[in-house]
Amino acid sequence: MPFYSRERLDPIAWFPGTGKETETLRLSIGVRWAMQYGLAVLFTLAIFAVFVHQQVAERINREARLLTEIQARDLRDSLRTQTEEHGFEETLEWFHSRIERTVREAPADLHLGIELVDEGGTRLAAAGSLRSGGPPPPYALLVDEDDLILRAVNLGGDFAFLVTATRAPGGVLQVAIDTQRYASNIDQVRDVLVFSAPVMVLVTALLGWLLARGSLRPISQIAQTAERITSSTLQESIPRTGSGDELDRLAATLNAMFLRIRQGVDSMARFNANAAHQIRSPLNRICSQIDSTLQKPRDAAEYREVLVYLLDQSHQLAQGVHGLLELARSEAGLDPARISRVELRPMLETLREFFEPLAEDSGIRLSFSPVPDAAVEGEESWLRQLFSNLLDNAIKYGRSGDEIRVNATLESGNLVLEIADTGPGIPPEHLATLFERFERAEAEGKVPGFGLGLAIAQEIAKAHGGRIEIESEVGVGTTFRVWLPVS
């Protein structure tokens, strides 16, 4: 996967005076994802680092405070015990040796300092960093307001000293340690967090790019296959991994879409070929008749006969064009402004009155069963044409002595209208393409028409949320079953 892709800008984007089209550099999705991962990790690490640094600093400072407090309390308690058992001079001598030993045993980088001063500020004993002098005792201790006070004091070094002062026998005891050691520990933690963050961000970005590259590889394959697919190569399909993940489902969805497109293209090719053939035939007959008529003078009767023939052919041609327009209109769906509640019983009664004479003229018996009270939300003229096309089709291809039965029932919230005839039936090989446009069986070629009636009926049923089913057996008859949801 490339790290970047070049995409041309709008043709009007030019560098002044160069006459060259500009280009913009766009990062690929994998790189953008990697950068987003890196930024997310950097943000998370920043928050984590601040939290860790704060917690470590508090812990180190707390340990420093505890060290001075424990040392001060221990020396104070020992001094109190010695004072109760020995005289003051002997106690001072013991205390001096004790603090000297304590300073020697303490880590050198602590620069431990201990001193004992009386209430007047006179040093009674001192060792370590406070040997040359320490801060004056806090006033609050001298007036008995506090028992122990912790404070940071500048004794002239680069870092402050942490000093704990407490009341002790004979005056005030102060214990001091240098905070340089603890500050260095805090700085080391900070440095580790600061210098490790870029490394972690870079590693995360690299891993993110590798993961994104692997995840996006199926998309690249999908894009390459889609680029290869044209109207002449619609049989190709996008390979699937079988993982069942989102990309695999996307490939399956696109394959299904390509299949529908291929079926649509095939259907359109058949439609164009059939439409050209069906419309060309009347035009050829019209042109041929006109040429033949103009070859020699004719009397009025012959001209009238030719005009009647041309009018009949023109009506057939107009009927085909009208069918195409109706088919295109039905495919566009229902017009919301023309949708209304259509009562089916009055409509079917009207159709019965219209088609009964036509059926009688063909020697066909037409019977209607009682129609239930039901209504459909839709366009009345379309529904009338749907049922008219089916009835006209049954009468047109029926034989003298056949019977057509129309039965309407309600099933699971749907109106089911059956138009069953005892006609010749439809061969099984023609059932699959019966609703295709301009598709007509060979036996139907002698019957006038363009083969659009059933296609229009099917589209009207779909526009109303329904469907048409067909059952047929040669020599027994055909049954059309229309399903429409009732309101």
C-alpha cells in the first residue's frame, strides 16, 4: 500500500503563469490511521505521564517527610529518656555522640543535619549539615502552639533542605536533610516518561500502519476488481476471504450488486432488441405498403383500403409506444398526489360489465365470485389497468368454449385475486420469462400485441407493494394470482 496518493485538482486550479495543473499530496488511509493511532497514544501517554509523575513526586516527598519526622521523634524520645535517668550535662554528652553516630550511618547524599538549641536560640549540640548553623526554631514551637513543624529551608545550596523541628527536653530539636536526592529521583522519573513517549508513539504508529495495511488489503483488492469490471466484464466478482467480517460482507454486497447490474444489463439488451424488432415490423409494413401503392395510380377504393391498413398498423405502433410509456411510468413508482383509498368491489363490478360482452363474442364464459369488502391504498387507474391486462390476456388467448373464473379472497391482510382459465396453458419453458418486456411465446405470435401487458401488470403490482404469481399446465389452463396489501 503506498504511503501517499496524488489526486488532481480541479482544472481551473493553476499556478499563475506556469500553465501547469497543480497536484495535491494526499496521505493514504493506512498512513492517516497510523498517525491517528500515534496521536491517540501520545495524548494518552501525556495524561498517564502527568498522573504518574504527580503520584511518584508525592510519594517521594512523603518518604522524605517521614524520614525527618521519624528521625526527629526517635531522637526526641531517646533524649527524654536519658534526661529522666541522667543529669543534663551527662545527657548532652550522650546526645552529642548519638547524633554524630547517626550522621555517619546516614547516606552521604542526604547531608543529614541535627541540632539541639535551647529556647533562647543557643546551640546545645549539632552534627552534620547543621554543624555550622541551622535555621532559627519556629516561633510556634517556642510558644507551645505546635508539637512538630515541617518546613523547607534554604541553607545556601542549590536545593532546599527539609527541616523537621520538634520540642525536646532542654529546647528545640531540628533534623534536616538535603532534598537534592529526592529531586533527582523525581527528575529521573520525568526523564524516563518524556524520552520513552516518542519511542512508544513511533512504535505504535508503525504497528498501527502495519495493522491498517493488513486490514485494508481486502479493500485494495475490492477497488482493483471494481476498476476492472465494465459492462462487458460484469461476470467477474470480488474475491471473498470467508472470514465473515465487515469487509467480507462488503464484498458479498458488491457481488450481489454486480449480479443485479448484470441482470439489468442483460434485461435491457433483450428489451432493446425486442423493442426494436416489435416497432420495426409495423414501420417496415407501413413503408412497404406506401412504396407499393406509389408504384402505379390507384382508384379511390384501393387508396381507401391502403389507408385503412396503414391506420391499423399505426394503431399497433401507437399501442406499443403507449405501452412503453406506461411501463416507464409504473417503474417510477406511485405519485403520492394520486394515491387514494380504492374500493375493490365497485372496480371489479365495472370490469365485469366491460369484459363480459368481449368474452361472449369469443365464446368464453366469464364468471365472478362474490368480492369481499376490501380497499387498497394506491392509484385507481393503475389498479384498473392491472386487472384489465390480466383479463384481456385471458380472453385474448382463450378458445371458444373455455371458462374464466375470477375469485377474490382475503388472506393475512392481503387481497388475493385469482384469474383462472381453462385455456391452452403456457409451456414451462416460457413461464420464467413471461413477465419480461416484449417476451411472447411462439404460439402467441399470431395474436396482435407487443408483449407488454403482463410486464406492466407486474410493475403496477410491485408499485402497490404486491406481486403476481402464475401457475399453468399445458392443456389444463392458467391461473394468475395477484397479491395486494389491503388498507
